[in-house]
Amino acid sequence: MKNRIKILFTVVLVATSCSDFLEEPLQGTYSNATFYKTEAHAKLAIAGVYNAITFASTDNNLWVFGDVASDDATKGGLSGDQSDIQFIDEFTYARNNASLEKFWKRYYEGISRANYVLYYVPSIEMDAVTKKRILAEAKFIRAYLYFNLVNVFGSVPIKLNPPINQDEINKAKSPVNLVYAQIEKDLTEATVDLEKVSVDVGRATQGAAWGLLAKTYIYQEKYADALVAIAAVDALGLYSLEKVYKNNFLDSTQNNSESLFEIQHLRLQDPKLGSYLNQYFSPAKDNGYFFNVPLQNFVNEFETTAGNVVDPRLDYTVGRDGQKWINGEDFNPPNSNSPPWSPTGFLQKKHCQPKKQVDPNPGDASLNYVYLRYADILLMKAEALNALNRTSEALVPLNAVRKRARESYLYDKDQIGFGVIPSGLLPDVISTSQPIVTDAIRHERRVEFGFEFHRFFDLMRYGKVVAENSLAGTGFVFDKHRYFPIPQSELDTNPFIKE
């Protein structure tokens, strides 16, 4: 097995955790008088920051906002189960919604852990290069956390120090542009001291920081800046598209050449380090809860040839009738003794593993969450070039993504018809009309990144008309629902937030 980050809990200071890399045992319990004294402490602390962004805890529910709130998915599950997710799905939520509460607390806990590292580690006597790298990793993760917070809630408090006194505990909201400015600052500084290639798979690298910086610029329509960041990713010479799309979502082919940043999971650890997503998204017959299920609208987005051959990404992404499930059996076979696998007739595959890989605990899976991959870099490049009236240039990265998808027939031996690309499958986009290419890029993002927790945020940045048309029938109103409300618990405890 590759050398991957293993994170173990222990208590640090007031309200945070720390952890250890690799497979060393717990080091005991620390207080603020005994911790942040050695290089080993610094390494434990940064591992705790990584732990905050894993899906080992159901508190990290990014999928509720990225997928369920979008036009790709609905809640799924049993009727009445996790009703707070249903309220998000229908845009009928209140401020005391449990999904909002969990997300807010989990992400600010991660920010707090990063802030402890950034506050205390500079004073530790230790190897200078290691110290700089750890500080850069903390800045990257803090930027990642703020990026998701600002896209879910809009204006949020910016906290840059640990809660060492009352003034640092409660902060007023900062406007969206200032939150983005802080994200840019953290990422720009992080690129200097992060490693180009990390010995420990899973650590943030320069490519991850440049890639997230490009995404930050794209979300603000700073297209020229985005191209500079993308050029920095390419200059590293490390990243390329996997020949087979599905390899980005298999346990055996994780951390591949397409991956810029993925959140690591390990099963059968104590304390638990595996992903709960497998159990939440799997069918009941695999002891799953079948949440976050695809809608027909999403399935219809995939292109089909005149000979009825569908974009292969559909069946890499979605379980559906007439196809095989990940265990190798027929999907949802007729059985009068068991209910249908999904209320929509579909299940997503990207976060599910074969049952034999996760026994005896399906909620302790080893699949990573792939947050940023090279296909995203290419489509961001296409988007930026097109927005800057360089549409003919935008076709190159756009078509590279389509080419990889259709060439699954050349590289995936499991494809029926392997060895020959079906006629008319995913032809190159040739139009140089800017509006047509805009639509083509948006279409490509939807089918390429389906169920990777990005769709709702893409819809929001496309603007009111696109968002309301895409979410028609859900109760969504852009001016009301563009951002989710700050949870009631934060309003109750933070006197500086007035809404």
C-alpha cells in the first residue's frame, strides 16, 4: 500500500484535535502548556487539520449542498429519514436545519485547527523546510474550507487566529469579496512552500494550491488570473488525464496522475478514518441508506449517438436498469420480496465500493474524495479562454476532455465493444460561437463532474437565469436562495452577526 496519511485523534488546547501521520501510535493527551513544543507536535497538529476535511464523520455533508440542492440529485433514502436534507432539497429549510448546523460547525472547526497551527508552529524550533511546508499546508486547507463556506453561505466571519481570547471567538461577517481575497492570499503564499511532489500521498502540493487558486479566480470571473494559475499547474509537468475515466473513482487506482487533491480515507482504523459516504449512498441490500440519488434530468444530459450508444461516463457514474452494479450483479433486479434500490431508479457509483471491499462495516470505506482533478483544470482553462474571446483556443482543452471520454472504448477492456470507438460518439466541438461554446463547456462540466459535489455551486455562479431555469419546480428563487442562511446557533452565540 502507498504511504498515505493516517490520522489519529488526541486532544489539543481548548476545542480542537491533533493527530499523527502514517502509522505511529497515539502520543497521549496534551494541554496548551505542553503542546506545540516540538517538531513531532507540529506534525501531529497538521494531521489534525487534514482530519477535519475527511468524510470519516457525517458532519462533513458537502454533498448535501453540492449535489442534493442541485438539479442532478434528490435526497433519496426512506421517506422521512434525514428530513433536514429534504428541506435543503426543496428549499424549505429554516436556520435551525441540522444540515446547515453540521456543515458550519465542521468547517469552522477545521479553520480553528489550521489557525492553531499557523499561530503556534512558527515559534517551534524545528527543521525550517518542514516548518514552512506545514504552515503552507495549513494555509491551503484553511483556503479550501473558506472556499466552500463562502460558496454555501456567502458573507461569513473571517477567523485567522485560534480562539485564544474573546475577541478571536466571535467575528462579524466579511463581504464575499474579502473572503475570496483571504483565500487568494492563503493559496498564493502556500504555493511557495508546498512540495512539488509529496512523499506522503495525500498532502497538499503546489499543484493543489495552484489548482484551487485557479478555481477561486474562475468563481470570481478573474479569467486572466485563472489562466496564470493554470499555466503554473501545467508548468509542473505532473498532471494528465487518466486514460480510463472510472480510474478516478476506484480504490485500486486512487491518487493517480489526474489527481491534484483528494481527501484520503483508510478503513479498519481505530479511531475511524474510513469514509461514511459508501454506506450513505449504497442500496439497502448492501446495508446502505441510498441517499443522494440521481434524477432523470441528470441522466438525460448525457449524449447518445444515432446508434443509441451513450456517453460512457453515464454508466461509470450512475447505476441504472439494464446495467451491472459495482458488485457485478444486475442493477435493481425484479424481486417482489425487496423494495426498489432507489426512489428514482438510479444510484450514483463514484463513492460506492463493492460489498466485499467494505465488509463488515460499509460506513468505513477506503475510497478517497477526489476534490480537484486535471479534467477540472482543462475545463476551467476552456471557460477562461472562451470568456476572454479566445474561443478557438478554448476548444482544445474542452475537446481533450471529450476525447478521453470517448476513448474509454480503446482503453477499458470491460466496455462492450472494446477496441473500437462507436461512430458519432462525443464528437469534437467545432463551433467558434462564444455562446455555443459556453453552453458546451457547462454541459461538459455537468457530465464530467456529476456527483463530485460541484454542480450546485456551478449553477449559482452561472447566474440567476440559468440557476432558476435549472431548478424550476423546486421552489428555488435566486435572490432568496443564492446563499444558505447562517445557522441559528451561530446567531445565538455571536452578537456580531445581525440578520
